[in-house]
Amino acid sequence: MALGTLGSTARPMTEINMIPLIDVMLVLLVIFIITAPLFTHAVKLELPQAASQPNISQIGHIEVAVQRDGQLYWNGQPVTASELERHAAQIAADAPMTEIHLKGDDAVPYGEMARTLSMLARQGLSRIGFVTDPGND
């Protein structure tokens, strides 16, 4: 406690008395402990029960490859540009959310890839992704 000093000089006390601050803090802590359960009220609901199966749609993907000589492949089968366009139109009509994986050889000119990509997009296929080989850095 800071009641004074033992010396003969009478100076004012410069220490803060912490006891009242601790008392107030403990009283507030007890109040919060008592009132906290009152703030957690829940609404009791009886939800209807339903039995259903999740709707999982398996969307396949089509691989389109372009080689350096301009040869096109549809799922590994060689096709011409007109056949590729016909296949793409058929897929777009049957399942427009089908993913197209577009693969290109390292030496394929950008123009060939751009023509193939724009042809697929013209047919209505919008989920087109480029497939790369991460091992060839």
C-alpha cells in the first residue's frame, strides 16, 4: 500500500492505487458471467424431413489437339477442320457445358491455335481450357 514514506519530508504520493480498479474489474466480470447466458436465446424450429439424392451431373470433357503440321485431333482421332466444326456443333447442341481441353504442340503457330479456339467458341462452346505440359520448362 502506498500510505506514505518513512522519511521526514512530506511529499505527495505519486503511486496509483490499483485496488479500486481491480475491484471494479472483478465486479464487471461477475456481471458479464451472469448475463452472458441470457444473450444466447435460440428459436426452436421443427424443420420438415425430406429424403433426396444429390443431383450430381457428370460433365465429360473433349480433348482437341493441334499438331505442328496443322493436323487436328478430336479425342485422339484425326479429323479435318470441317469435321471438327461439325463435332463441335453437335456437342454444343447436345451438352453445351462440356469442357473442351485444347492441346497444342510447342511449334504450332499462334494463328492455328487462335483459329481452332475461335471456331470452337463460334459453335457455342464456352468452357475451353488450354492444356499444358508442366514438365517441359
